[in-house]
Amino acid sequence: MTTTSTMSPTTLNPQRVDPSAVVARTTSHSSVQESWVQILAMAWRAVKKMRRKPEQFFDVLIQPLLFTAMFAFIFGGAISGSVSDYLPVLIPGILAQTALTVCMATGVQLREDMDKGVFDRFKSLPIARIAPLAGPMIADLIRYGIASVLTLVTGLVIGYRPGGGVLGCVGGVALTVIAGWSLAWIFTWLGTMARSAQSVQGISMMIMFPLTFLSNAFVPAETLPGWLEAFVKVNPVSHVVSAVRDLFNDGAVTAEVGWALIGCMVVVAVFAPLAVRSYSRKM
Amino acid sequence: MADLSAVRAESLVKNFGDFRAVDEIDLHVRQGEIFGVLGPNGAGKTTTLRMLATLLPIDGGHAEIFGVDVRREPHRIRQLVGVTGQYASVDDDLTARENLWLFARLQGLTSARAKTIAGDLLERFGLQEAADRPLSQFSGGMRRRLDLASSLITRPPLIFLDEPTTGLDPRTRGQMWDTIRELVTDGSTILLTTQYLDEADQLADRVAVIDRGRKVAEDTPDALKTQVGDSSLQLSLADGSDTALAADVVRRLLGEEPVLTPESGRMNIPLPDPNRAADVLISLREAGLGISSVSVAKPTLDEVFLALTGHGADEPQIEAVR
């Protein structure tokens, strides 16, 4: 929407409102540029909320520390023979798992948020329907970033030495952030569909656990029974984990990286429109 | 301004499952007026407003706002209408200033412009001192004012107010009324819902009375009130056996039928003009009839309702709803 002088003055004695002029100025939808400004405004809101409620960062801070150390020392010997041999397998797996946990929080928080009165206003404003969904997801990039870096640092502290060097690590973290953001659309869609935040939490758990544990995140796929191995190999999380391993451990941009990115794009292409549609219908 | 209606809704229908919340309601709101939708809780007022504001899909009928089709062009409608809900639609996690800035940004104002407007509105609504405090410290009245301020950022030509004063104390209520009147002098049109006849009376140019999803009347507040008498004189006779005599006196004097209440010796007398209360009392004394208590009461929404839906015998389908 354009702002002209007749629309904006709010002094005590403003120019009179002229309805026909306002009607003539209306547009049938938000332009791409307007939508982008709206998404950024919603992202600003989400960041403000994060800063005021730091307890939201609990999962992002604790999970990387706790799970990395715990899984390494418990499964290290059994799966790879030693903790140090397991770390190159484990760290990318934990990264994927942490990213999915953050995704889940995205859906739950959106649902909680949508129940608040302010969403009535968002719906009544002439803004792109995607803005209230995409805004918080941009803010969540911060959370993915913190979680990924923290996981990697914990790994380094307990002895992980990635062969990919700094560039490989940056690449791996970047891929995790992209993957987390893409998969979050699934949970955002759930958030717009479900009746309550609790139900989003419940359904998300049922999706998240199979997605992470029925992947190669913690164990080599070859050790699984054939039928399970088949599922593990098509699971997008497996591709992300393999791609992050290639980047971390070898610094190599392999075909897996390509597959992971394609998988992410497919998820966004399917679930972003579904989420927007379900959000618009909810009104 | 051409004779363009602000709102033109025909046969609006909303169903929630089997329950018909809004049943073929017509609304015609003229430009520049305050139009009141009056009805008890659950009558369908809010649902009607939400449909017109594109917050609920319209199940049947047709609605236009300033000539723009509500169902076909929701994005345009949202640029024409400012909505202030029954429960303040502001963000509790932000301050008042941040709320206004966010809503202004979302509507395409530049950051600097949004800041100026937020400041202006905070000043206009007396929220300057509280501007940077969290909303959890706001009183009900302050939240309502912030909510209304949020609806005015782009100065929409049509403003929906859903029960703007429900739950406010009398003083805050009076302030809200003043603010609403001010908006109309700016050229805005207002569609408001209320449960209170006196609020409709104070503010609205015309009123539609809604009951169980149907419009049962539409008129000026004065015309509505005269249907039940402007006010009523309630008296208790000293001697209950005089009731018939007293009723006779009233009938002869005012030409109105007093309403006898179940308690013996009590009656409500509709008064087209409150000044005639004295005449009634004098006549009763002249007739030698003693009075034990007397009061003059304004008609309540209940009475208007009874009067309007009382001849509801011709609307037996009301019973069928629900």
C-alpha cells in the first residue's frame, strides 16, 4: 500500500477521510516487495519476543550440549568402537536432530501465537497471508544458527576434529540451517491445522522421532534390516545427515549435498502453500 | 460524496454446524453515520461484523463495503476497514509503541513514518506515559484505547467497533464515547455493536436490533425507544386492592395501558414524556389513592427486546433454532 499525505496525518484536526479516494487507492493483493517488508516486520516481532522470553532458548542451548556428550559416550564404543571414531558419524546426526527440535518449537509456538487476540488484527490487516507464518521462521534462523554452532563446539570440546576444516564446517552449519528452515514448513503447516498447541507438540513428536531415528543419523544404514534400510535411504533427513558428514569430514560438496538441497526445496514447495492455505481458511 | 453506502449487506448467513448464527441479515450503513447493532450476547452481532471484516467466510448472501465485494476482494476490504475487537487485538509481548509501530510497518509505512504515527496516536489517546511499558501493566480501558488507536493508523474510512465499552468503568466509557464521536467528525463511518441501549442511544444515528441471528428492527434510537415508552414510572400502591382503580386513572390520563407486575399493588406505566410522571402522581392523589414507593426508570434493553420480540408469535421458527 502506498502512503500518501491524506492517509497518514493523525493530528487532532486532520483532513477529512475521503472514502472514494481510499477505495481508488486499494490494491487487490500485496506486491512481492510489500510482502517482504511485512515478513521482515513479523520477523522483528518474533525477535522481540525471543529477547523477552529467553526461556524459549532452553531447547536450543541444552539439547546440543546434553545429547552430543550423552550419545557420544553411550553409543560411541558400541557403534564405532570408540568415542573419537563415533564423533564424525554422530555430530552431523545430532545437528539434524537439534534442527528438527527447533522446527517442532516453530509449529508449537505458531499455534500458541495464533490463539492470541493479536492474530485477529493480523488477519484483518491488508497483509500477505504468508507474512505471519514466514516472519517467525526468519527469526528462527537465529535459533538454528545457535543450535548448530553449539553442537559443533561441544563436539570439538570432546575431541571431534572435522577433516573438512573451517570451510567444511561453515558449509555444514549452513546446510543444517537451510534444512531446518525448510523442514519447519511441515511443522508450521501442522501448527495451522491443529486445534491446540499440545496437539501440535504430540503430532510433531510422532513425526520427529521416526524422521531422526529412522535415518542414518546415529547408526550406519547398512546395519539395519533391508525393509528399514529402504525407508532410511529415502528419508530426507538421511540425505541431510550424509551431506553434512561429507562437508564436515571431507570438506567435499558431494551429490548428497545436491540431494539434500533438492529434498529441502521439495518440502518447501509442498508444505509452504499448504500452510498458507490452511492459515487463510482458519479465519 | 456520491450516495455510496458504506456497508450494503443483503441476506447475510452464517452457519456453525447445524446452528444458524446469522440468519439473512440485511444491513445498510450510510456514509458518515454511526450505525449501531444492538442485541444480547450470542445474538450474532460479532459474527456479522467478523464476516464483514473478512475474518469469517460468508456462508450466504452478499456484502459490499464502499462498493467493493467482501467475498471476492478481501484484500481491498482490509484496506478500507479498521477493526477493533471485543477482546483487544494487541500484542501482549510488545509495548504500546511497538504494537503501533508494527501495525504501521505491516501496512507499508516507512519505519520513520511509522514511528511518527505511533507517537501521534499515543499522544491522542493519552497513552504517552505508558508507551514503553509492557501491556501486562495496562488497564482494560488503556488496552481498548490502544486497540482503537491501532485501527486508526491508516485512517480507514470505515471503522468496526465490537462492543467498545463492554467491561469498562463509567468514566472510561464516557471517554471512549467522546473518542468515537470525534472519529465521525473526521469523516469516518462507524459500525458498532453493543449490548447497551443507552450506548446505542448516545452514539448511534440508526440502530438495528438483532435477536437470535435475525434483524428484528431497524430505526433511530428515539423511534425504538418510543415503541416501549421513553421511560417508565414504577409505582407501588399503599393498598393493593386499589390496583384496578389506579390503572383506570392512568388509562384515562395517558391513554397508556399500565403493566401490572405479579406483586400486588405494583405497576409499570410507560411514559412517552418523563414530565408526565408528575401528572400521574397528582391524579392518583386526587383520586385518593395512596402510594408507598415510586421511581422513574429508563427502558432497558430487556424491555425493548420484549417489545420487539414479544409479538414473536408470528415467528415460531425462533424456537426451532438450536
